[in-house]
Amino acid sequence: MNDSVEDAKRLAKLLKDIRCKINLIPFNPFTGAEFKRPPDNIISDFQKILMDSNYVAIIRASKGQDILAACGQLRGKQQSHPL
């Protein structure tokens, strides 16, 4: 949704002159999610654009996907089981 080359360039421009570190957190899919995780090369390309613009950009490692406990997955699981 917001992982294109153009998105990375817009982010770098938006952050111009702001010292910051950028954490890139790829989407963690779950059953019924309308979004998908981007391919690794898309994530790396996004990171490279930010790094080429002199930002620290870290791709966060995802843990817990195997038990649907990664970032965003617990919320997605909860929403799919209404009270």
C-alpha cells in the first residue's frame, strides 16, 4: 500500500532536515487480512532509497509469525472472533 519507490522518496523529502531513525516494519499477514507482506526485494529497495538519502533505516525482524503473534497478527486474530 505504501511501499513503492515513490513512497520512499516522498518520505525522505518529508523528513528532510529532521534527524531520525526509521524502523521499517513489514506487514505480518493473517487469515482474512486484506493486505499482503511485500516481497523482500521491495522492502530492501525502500530501505536503500532512505539510506541513500542519509537516513538510518532498519528493517525490523519479525518474530512469532508461526503462532500468529507477530506485530498486528494478534489484533487481526481478535477482530476475526467477535465477542
